Amino acid sequence: FFYLARLVPYLVIGGLYFAKKVDFGTVGQGAFAFSMVLSAVTLIVDRIGDISRFAAGINRLGSFYDALDAGEAPASQQGSRVGKSDTTELCDLLEAGDATSGGKRQEIQTKLRAGDG
């Protein structure tokens, strides 16, 4: 496919060159421009699997955020001992970043590992 597609600009602009309507530099410019457009279009086609996996991940994160915001646990964590206040505090710590909340985050992680919830 790519080899045939690379010939298209030469076939189109070549006719104009032999009719003496464009100079030889235009043939090279046209081939380069066509090559850039072709690579941009095929990038989307080649990466459609990655793009769909990324979109699915974003949808899952959105659902998780909505569930946290509504105060209910996701279906996979029903019966978890982490409550709304713990979840909210953990989300606040994650949004604040490592530099400002390292001590509290370590304390929560230790509690969650020990099962103190």
C-alpha cells in the first residue's frame, strides 16, 4: 500500500510537469506534501487500538470518579471497609501531591495495609 501511495503525487504532478505547466521543483514539493499528509492519516489508522484503549481507560476513570463523588464504592469494591470520609481524604491527598502530603499519605497507606480502615 505504501509503495503505491508514494507514486500518486508523481503520477498527478508528473503529467503537469511533462505538459510544462510546473517546474521540476514542484514535483518534489508535491511529493513531500503528499508524504506528510499520508503519514498523518496513517498514524490514526495505525494507532486506533491504542486510541481506543486510552478512551476506555478515561471512561473507567470517569466512572470511578463519579462513584467516589456520589459516595458509593465501585462494584468490584462492594463491602470494602474504606468509608466516604477516608476515600475523600485519600483523593484530596492524591490531588495535593507528594511534596505537601507525604506524611499523611504514608499514614493512610499504613492503616489500609494493616486493615485499620
